[in-house]
Amino acid sequence: MSGNASQVAMDFGCCTIPKNLDDQIELMQNLADIVMGTVQYNEEGVLMSINELCGVMTNKSKAYEEEMEAYNRLVKLAKIYHSTSEEPCLDISHEKTVKDMMDTSLPSGRRAERQWTYQTCTEFGFYQTCEDATCPFSGMMTLQAQTQFCPMLFGISQHSLPGRIAFTNTYYGENVKPHTPRVLYVNGGVDPWKELSVVQDRTEDGEKAQTIFIRDTAHCADMMSRKVTDRCSLKKAREEIEKHVVSWLKMAAAGED
């Protein structure tokens, strides 16, 4: 990006040259999202699995010799993903992103993203940044860049975020002391989000937490439609989930707490 933004725009099929910082961050986020989506969902309905993506980025066979440079491999990866899109080019306009996120009409293509962003501003945080020296993505993806949407879209001060997140953690007991009866914590072993969930059967207070851990599935696999290719562990987990819900419904019908 340093002094050669036009070449970068051409390589990644951008609609415009990312001349200002906001558009450059938008491009960096787009590229990181390719990996983030794969790592989060693995085999659950995304274009490539973790193994397939890592194959493109690390394969040392002769077929990949010309693309040994990491940058060229990333270009190849982006082209694979772009080939499945109906868009003629990669839109990296930050201004358009903000405009789309401010659209509150029902047909809005970004309605889920707007709602998730609101939750990050008011309850969760959960920002995915790259300000650490070990992070393999662009250092442009800072906490400041992520949280600027809060005042821009919702009038929520960035300074208020720590207090809002602290309240959520206190109210719900964080992931070590959850005060949540009739809640089942279902996590997949391949899902990075499990780090923010409850995975232990016992809380710090010694209370029993209701958890199901599916070792070889990714994010929200238990919520997906059933498939004949579902792993045995996933089928078993769904049966267990059903037993819990049936039990709670019976208790509610009987007027039990």
C-alpha cells in the first residue's frame, strides 16, 4: 500500500484506488474477512475449509512455485473468493459502507451487520483488531477504526464502551460465573468464539453450568439444517440439546421454576 495503491487495487480487483486511509482499512478488512470467515465456519457452508485455505497460502508443490510470495498467494485467494461474487469489482468505499449501514429499511443488505454492530457498541465489544506484533493481518485494523461506527451510526460515545461492556459481564456473570438458568452453552471445538463462551461444566462458584462441547465442529453447527454428511458428534449433540429443551418445556408447563 505504501506508494503503490494503484497496483494493489488492480491486483485485488478493487472498484476504486484506495487513496485515503479509511478506504485502505476497508480493503484490509475485506482481505482479513476471507480468513476470518473460513476459520469461524470451516466446513459449515463457506467456500473453503481451513485446510483448503491454508493449502493456497502455504502449499510448497511445484504448481505453486510462481506464487511462493505470500502477497501473490493472497491475491490468488482473493480471486477465488471474488469469482463466486456477482459484483463486478471489490467495493472498498468506506463512505458507501457507512451509508449502507445507516440504511434502516427492511430490504437493506446490511441489516444483520448493523444490528450486530449495535450489540458490539452497547453490550459486547468483541472487536477483532490487529494491533499486536504477532497478528498476521494489517495493523490498520485498530480498535479506534472498529469503534468509530458507534458514534457515527448510533450516537454512542466510544468512551462509554468499557462501562457498557463491564455492565454486561457483571449482569450475566461473564463466562466464569454465569447467572443463567435454562441456558445451554453449545460450542464447537473448531470455533474461535468458544474462548468467549462457557465451556466448563462448573463455574468458579462450583455451580453446575449446562454445556455441550462438539469437538470437531465449527461456529453454530448445531443451528444449521441437518445434512446426511453431519458428523456423529453433531448428531449426538442435537439429540442432547433436544432433551434439555423438552425438559425445560415440561418444567414450565408444570409451573416449576
